[in-house]
Amino acid sequence: MKKLVFCLAVLGSIFTGCSSDSGDDTPVKQPVTGEISSNITANKTYAYGNYTLKGMIKVNSGVTLTFEPGCTITCDKSTGENGLIILNGGKLIANGTADSPIVFTEKSKIGGSWAGIIMYGDAPIVNSATAPAPQTAVSEDGLNLTYGGSNAAHNGGSLKYVRVEYAGQVITTNSKENNGFSFYSVGSGTVLENLVAYKGNDDGFEFYGGTVSLKNSISYGNSDDSFDWQDGWRGQDNTNWYAYQTGVANYGLEVESKSVDNAFWPKVTNITLKRAAGTTTEAQSEIQLDAIQFKKEGNGDYSNIVIDGYGSQTTPTAYNGGVIQILDKATYDHQVAGGKIKLNNVRITNSPITFISGVPASFTVTAASFVPASNWTISTTATGAVLTPGAWSTVDGVSLIK
């Protein structure tokens, strides 16, 4: 009898400590709170929690800043300019998960309220046809920092399952602007996977030269371009890019190379570009309605592409929109006819005009313009981006994958 009573007591203590719902007695991890208001000058890890980001916070060279999965970092535009800047030599480790993404947001939920994530490296850039390598340039983010170099393998850290919301702060129109994510000469040693740029006031993602690649990413509701690059960006391992443009937006992809006829190009596979009905171009003085624009010697190798909803605009100003725009004759001559723009396995729906020729109209783009002819192929079976939904791609209970 004593043995029986003892066993029942032990069992009772075990069941008392168990969860009545799931049987799992693992304690629930509680989020911490805090403020990030000074530059990161020594290695720092922020535990799972909710943090306020106040100021243009810089991660110094030689320093690693880490955020644990599930962190939410919130700015408040009423406190002034806010942003997270990883300087060349610094690292950001922000590895969330599909169920516990790391979210950078802003209190007002208004696009353009902060500067987003800005990362610097010393990977190669090209912005001059005559200057010797390594070439450099000065950033357009208001910080006036020099970027560029010869370190193709630069490593700025690892960003996985990270969402940036309501960024794209415009400091001075057309001269000092920010995006959701800005990558200045970032190198191939940097990991960029499952990132979301949500409802910013400029580009979702912009690359300023460099060799870094981007995988499994969403640009949603950004008022300028979904994906944009210049300075001879040459990432080679890009895949699963998804853009959904709504309300006000410009190009799905804006492809530029500072008027330098490069011998290299970026490569992107599995692309989906969607434009919601009624979406208008940002500046009515410009025609920016196309899925992909190539200008200033921009080029690249793109395949398995789905393009939907890129039509003409009737109000407030009537403009034609199409699938592919070639803006200038140099790009037409050197990149299209020169064999350095490849667009293969392209499925087009709800987009009546395929090709748009730039102005002045000294050339006309057609399917026959591509050399060799195999550089332009259409398809009815292209799948575009293939992404797995989850908390990382959901805002306010709504999936961003349409």
C-alpha cells in the first residue's frame, strides 16, 4: 500500500507540471524589451524581444550585431531619422525562421518613415568606362560614404527570414534616398535569403554594384521599383524573386549599369512580377509602367519568368506600359543586339504590349531584335517564383503571395 501511495504521488506531481492543453511542460519564452539608440561598437546579441530603434545606428567595422529569431525592431519617425547601417567590415546576423521572422517596422505604418537596412562592403563596382579598377563611388543615402573595392567575397553577415516594413525614406528627392534594403558593393560571402520589403516609399531592394545574391524574396507594395540595381551589380545565384505592385509603383525590375558596356551580367532564375489593376506610375512626368526596364547598358540573364498585369495607364495621364522596355539606343545596340540580354521561358498574361522602345524613337524593339534569337523565348508553362508561405510572408494576417 505504501508503494502504491508513493507512485500515485509521483504521478500527481508529474501531471501537475504538464500543460493541460498540449502535454508540453516546456516554459514559454517571454520576449524582452529594450532600446537601440547608440552605435554598435562591440559584438552584441539581442535576445528574442521587442526593441525600439532610435537614430541612424551604425554597426562598426570588425563588429557583429546579432538578432535572435522572432525579434521585432520598431522605429518612430517622430524621433527623427532612423535606420540600421552595417559599415564595411561589420556584420549583421539576423537569422529568423519561417515561423519566427525578424521584423523591422515603423510605428506609423506609413511608407517612407525610415531608412531601412543599409549594408556596405568592398566588392567590385563599375561606374566608369575609363577609370581603373577598383572603382569607387559615394552613396546616395545621405551618409555620403564611399563604397567599392576589389573584395568580391566580402561577407556582411547573414539575413534570413527578415522583413523590412514602411521604409524607403526620401531625404532629398532624386539625390538622397533610401530603400527597404540597400546593398552598397556587398560581396558574395553575404547570405540574403527569404527577405521581404513591404510598402516602402522607394525601391524594395537596390544593389549598388557588388557580387552578392538574393534568394526567395518578396517586394510588396513599394512605390518605386520592386528590384533595382546599378554600378555593375553581378550577383550570380539569384532565384525566386516575387514582386507585387499595387497602388503606386514603377518598374518591376530596373536594370542599369551607369552607361558602361560590361562583359558580365547578373543572373536571376524564377521571377514573378505582378501589377494590380489600377496601379499608376509614381511620377506622372515619367513613363515607368513596365515589368522590366533596361537602360544605360543594363543587361543580364533571366529565366522562368511570369509577368502579369502590366498594361497601359489611362488616368491621370495616358501612358503605354509593357513587358520589356529598352530605354536608350546604346542599350539596344550593345546589350539587346549585342547578345547580353537574355530573357527565356517568359509567360505573359494581362499585358497587351510586349515591347516598349525608349525615346527618342530612333529604334524599335521586337522579338527579332534579340541576338541570338534564343535570347528571347516565351512560354505557357513558366512557373516564376516558388515560395513557401508562412509568418515571414504574412502581414496583419494577410499573405503577401498573391
